[in-house]
Amino acid sequence: MKISHLVFLFVLTLSFFVSWGATSPFDVDDSVDLISCLKYKTNNVTFISQLVFTPLNSSFQSIWEARVNNLRFIKPTTPKPSVIVTPIDETQIQTTLFCTKRHGYQIRIRSAGHDFEAISSSAVVPFVMLDLVNMKSIDVDVGNKTAWVQPGARLGELYYSISQKTNTLYFPAGVCPTVGVGGYMGGGGYGNLVRKYGTAADNVLDVRFMDVNGNILDRKSMGEDLFWALRGGGTSSFGIVLAWKLRLVPVPEIVTVFGVNVTLEENATDIFYKYQYVAPRLDPDLLIRVRIFGEFIGNTTNKTIRLLFQGLYLGKTDSMLQLLDKSFPELKVRRENCEEMSMVQSSIVLADQGWSSSTPTEAIANQSAIVRLYWNYKIKLDYVRTPIPKSGLRKIWRKIFENDQSVMLVVYTFGGKMEEYSETAIPYPHRAGVLFQLLKGVNFADQTSDTTPTSLKRIQWLQSLEKLLEPYVSKNPREAYINYIDLDLGVGRDTYEEASVWGERYWKRENFKKLIRIKAKVDPENFFRHPQSIPVFDYPLVASS
Ligand SMILES: Cc1cc2nc3c(=O)[nH]c(=O)nc-3n(C[C@H](O)[C@H](O)[C@H](O)COP(=O)(O)OP(=O)(O)OC[C@H]3O[C@@H](n4cnc5c(N)ncnc54)[C@H](O)[C@@H]3O)c2cc1C
Ligand SMILES: *[C@@H]1O[C@H](CO)[C@@H](O)[C@H](O)[C@H]1NC(C)=O
Ligand SMILES: *[C@@H]1O[C@H](CO)[C@@H](O)[C@H](O)[C@H]1NC(C)=O
Ligand SMILES: *[C@@H]1O[C@H](CO)[C@@H](O)[C@H](O)[C@H]1NC(C)=O
Ligand SMILES: *[C@@H]1O[C@H](CO)[C@@H](O)[C@H](O)[C@H]1NC(C)=O
Ligand SMILES: *[C@@H]1O[C@H](CO)[C@@H](O)[C@H](O)[C@H]1NC(C)=O
Ligand SMILES: *[C@@H]1O[C@H](CO)[C@@H](O)[C@H](O)[C@H]1NC(C)=O
Ligand SMILES: *[C@@H]1O[C@H](CO)[C@@H](O)[C@H](O)[C@H]1NC(C)=O
Ligand SMILES: *[C@@H]1O[C@H](CO)[C@@H](O)[C@H](O)[C@H]1NC(C)=O
């Protein structure tokens, strides 16, 4: 085992040098082999000439860029694939998998490319990028309250497809309409309905999945262990998801959305302090999220904090106002802050695109209507389990004042349905007792790259915020979210000790150990791997903790 690993590494290292010498004539030969393999296995000229790209194809760069969501990674120094394959059916995926293994490449699987570390689009070893951009069919079955969705579809396209057939069913998924179904479900998935219906992965009923040997499995044929792992364990460690079967959930025809700004001068500190106690315990029909901004007051040089409280209520304004009157009058939500609309319109309004309820529904599925300007960032995510004291909030505000307004801070409350799942129900462990998650990021939209002095200063600032937050967020482990993958958490993986440094933060100990055992069975040679994939060890992991 050890020796074969070494030989494999050696071969990889060799091919690394061969194909990464930028001017090496072997560049071409190397991928030609793989392409001959694809040609030979498919015997399909159309497939090869239309759906397979090497760096010699003029469209190679644009195909690669098209779904690198985080603009930070679109630069010449980011390692690109040797070959991109954009299959339109499952047999083409099978062939790609076969030839990729055969010729010693790694694989990267990309659905909509929102990976925060661009792991789906890049690797420091020669790799084939399996780009599922053409596998995006959505089949909504209103009668059975289910949908089959291929991985390349985006959440906005899913919402739109459902809304075309019914306005009383929906799927509890994420906020940003461009996120891919492929990656999103596999990590858990929170969104505006998380308090009512749990994570997206909680609502996955079945899956079509290709294992390392090219077998196509469903829930029944793969067994409950692997099906468990795919719902929150990060699917790219296990194989290729070909489609998810989703449970659609009931929503009222009319929902209510509200927005209220509160500044420090309007007692933002007191109100946020109370919010931490109230919002996670509210009726699960109501979710209130908060975006935190540091701003100048008017055109003075004095700064303030502005909290934008935004709510989604599964019902009409009257009953929501009654609810808030009783539990959170300090927020002062008035009828004029509220608007009734359909569920899909609420997704539009809350998509942070500057859209309103009069924006046509189509926009949520229309990539050219979506602004990509600010998607150039570094993000980290924490879970908060005890209310932050006012002194802590004031420290956080002061920290925000040190930032040059490149900060993004978003709070999503949990509670409700999230309290009902055990930590081990699926790999996603951030459940009972989590009051809210805190997303922190800095953006580089105004910078030419993430390495300009200003960008580096912002990253440093983010690290100092991380440190400042330590006493106030979850501990032992400080929980993290695999869908907000963060290589700063560590990439050690030779022993359990090393891997636990990041793995237990994403999944907690019991789930991480179970994921490692499942990985050892499903992909013992560790073909599906990346810097933070579930590791394979040379020694068995004992069954109990
Ligand atoms: C702007 C933005 C908004 C976001 N909003 C939310 C949110 O509201 N809620 C939330 O929970 N998360 C959110 N996320 C995080 C998001 O869930 C993850 O980035 C998710 O992994 C994206 O999926 P993707 O298909 O777009 O990404 P990709 O980059 O294509 O894939 C991400 C990972 O999944 C793997 N993968 C993708 N497809 C497959 C497949 N078919 N089979 C096996 N492995 C696969 C990839 O190899 C990679 O490891 C957001 C991210 C961004 C950038
Ligand atoms: C060959 O590939 C093309 C394009 O991908 C596809 O439309 C066609 O169905 C394939 N033919 C066969 C026999 O698989
Ligand atoms: C890539 O280039 C080759 C060689 O010129 C060509 O045959 C093939 O059709 C091109 N592929 C695509 C997808 O354009
Ligand atoms: C549910 O799905 C099955 C199989 O696709 C179909 O035959 C049946 O008509 C559906 N039921 C309803 C109520 O639509
Ligand atoms: C909150 O304040 C911002 C900045 O002043 C403004 O653009 C936005 O419209 C306000 N939102 C609400 C709901 O009042
Ligand atoms: C802020 O709180 C103080 C003390 O509780 C109160 O007197 C004051 O009216 C509040 N200000 C606003 C704008 O709500
Ligand atoms: C703010 O700017 C405007 C226009 O530049 C100016 O007329 C106004 O006097 C300024 N207000 C203050 C308080 O400085
Ligand atoms: C700015 O802050 C200082 C110090 O707190 C205060 O004296 C001054 O009045 C403030 N100016 C404005 C315009 O708010
Ligand atoms: C998609 O958005 C673009 C840009 O706003 C617009 O020109 C186009 O008409 C839209 N397409 C559809 C189908 O709505």
C-alpha cells in the first residue's frame, strides 16, 4: 500500500513537471493521450469536437472562467486544467472518469463553481475538469411534491422552475440564485427557510451517483451509509452526483418580507443584543437575518454601524406584526416596512441583487440579469451558541470601524426545525443550540487582485476579526461550514490527528470518523481527492469514537 502510494506519487510528480513546464512540447502530447482515450472509448466525433477542450482551443479560457464564481481566482497564475470536458450525458461522464484515471490525472468536478477556494476549477497537479454546465435539467413533479435536478442547475433556476408550476410548493435552499445544485446540497445548505424546514440536505430524498468505478447508484443500491455521507459530507470526496431527488415543501401563496435599518444612534447595540435571544426562538414561520454595515454618518468623518434587519414570514403581514409586537417590539417593524408577495418573489427581493418585488420572476434564472461585480472576496463563517454580551458587540463595532468598508457581515438565525435534528442525522452537525451563523468576509471588488497591499491589509483585518471573535463563537471545536470551505483551517491529512484540525470543525468528531470509514470503503484508492477531501489512511480507524 505504502509503496504503491509512493510509485503513484512519483508518477504524478513526473507528469507534474512534464505538463507544467509552460513551454514544454509534451504539454500537447500529454493530453492527446487522454483525448485518444476519450475518442477510442466513445467513438463519438461530435463529443470530442464539441465538448472537450484543451488549452489549444480558443474557447478554453472562457469556458474555464465562465463558472469560476470568485473573481479572485481568475488570474494567469491560477493553475488551469489540462482538459475540460462538458458532458451532456452520463455515459460521457463515465468515459471521462475512465480515461482520467487511466492516464493518471486528478479530477475536479464543477457544477456552478461557487467553491470559495476554487477547488472545483483548479489544482496544483495535472487534472481534468469535469464541468457539469450542460447537465442542468430540472423535473418538477407537483403531484408527488418532488423534483429531480441535475447538478449543473442553479438554485435560481430551480426556484423559477418550481414557480412556473405552483406557488404553494418550494424548495428550502440558498440565498444566492447562482449557486449550483451540485455543490450546495452536498454540504448541507442553509437559506431563508432553514428555521422552518432545516437544511437542503435534510430534504434530499434520493440521488443518482457515479462511484469511482463508473457504477451508477441510487439510494437503495448504495446503502444508507453512503447516502448519509452525500448529504453534508461534501460529495466531491466520494464520487460524482448525477442528480438529486428533492422533497418540495408547502409554502403559503402569500408571504411577507420586511426590512428595517437600525443605526447605533437608534440603539443598534441593544436591539441586536435582544435579537440574539428572540430571533432563534421565534415561530419557525419567521426568519430574521441581519446585514451589518460600518458607515460614515452623512458626509461627516464620524462612523456608525447600520444593521439591516430583513425578515421572511410564511404568512400575511397582520399575523407577523402581531407576532413581532409581542416578542420584539423594540425592532419597531411597521406595516409600511412590510410587503406581501409570492415565495419566489421573496427569493428575488432577498437575493441581494438590488431587486424588488416588481422585478420579473425570470430574473432569478437569468444569468445575464445578475451582477457579478462584488464576487471577489475572502469569506469565513462562525456559529454562535451563546449571546454575545454588549461589551463584545461594542468591540466588534470598533473593529468594523477599522475596516475600509470592504467588509461583508451577515447573520442568519437558526433554531426552529434545526433544533429537531441530532448532530449525527446527516454529516452537517451545526444544529440544536446554534443561535445564529455569522458570515464574515472582505471583498476586493475595487482591487486588481487579492494580493495588492490593500487586499492584503483586508485579509489581515479579517484575521484580526477572527481572533477578536474567538471568545464569542462556538468552541471545542470552533465550528466551520464545509460549503464555506476555507483552506486556512489547515490541510494536514497524513494522520487522523492532523486531519481532525479541520475535519472536526466541519463535521465534529463522530461524523468525521464515520465519513472517513465510508470513504475507505467507497474510494479506498483515494481517487476523488483535494486539499480538504475526506482522507484515506493506511491504518483502519477504530469503529467507535
Ligand atoms: C455568492 C455565494 C452565495 C452563497 N450562498 C449560500 C447560501 O445561501 N447557503 C449555503 O448553504 N451556501 C451558500 N454558498 C456556498 C455554496 O453552498 C457552496 O459554495 C457550494 O459548494 C456551491 O456549489 P456549486 O455547485 O456552485 O460549486 P462548485 O464550485 O461547482 O462545487 C463546490 C464543491 O462541490 C463539488 N461538487 C460540485 N458538483 C458536484 C457533483 N455533481 N458531484 C460531486 N461533487 C460536486 C466540487 O467538486 C467542489 O468541491 C454561497 C456561495 C457563494 C459564492
Ligand atoms: C455523441 O455526442 C453528441 C454530442 O455530445 C451527442 O449528441 C450524441 O448523442 C452522441 N452520440 C452517441 C451515440 O452517444
Ligand atoms: C478544439 O480544437 C480542436 C483542434 O483544432 C478541434 O478539432 C475541436 O473541435 C476544438 N474543440 C472545441 C470544443 O471547440
Ligand atoms: C407520482 O409519480 C409516479 C411515478 O412517476 C406517477 O405515476 C404518479 O402519477 C405521480 N403521482 C401524482 C399524484 O402525481
Ligand atoms: C437601509 O439603509 C440603506 C442605506 O441608507 C438604504 O439604501 C436602504 O434602502 C435601507 N433599507 C430599508 C429597508 O430601509
Ligand atoms: C434608546 O434607548 C434609550 C434607553 O433605553 C431610550 O431612552 C431611547 O428612546 C432609545 N432610542 C431610540 C431611538 O429608540
Ligand atoms: C454634505 O455635503 C453636501 C454636498 O457636498 C453639502 O452641501 C453639505 O453642506 C454637507 N453637509 C455637511 C454636514 O457637511
Ligand atoms: C463626531 O464625533 C465627535 C466626537 O464624538 C462629536 O463631538 C461630533 O459632534 C460628531 N460630529 C457629528 C457631525 O456627528
Ligand atoms: C435576461 O437579462 C438580460 C439583462 O438584463 C435581458 O436583456 C434579457 O432580456 C433577459 N432575458 C430574459 C429571458 O428575461
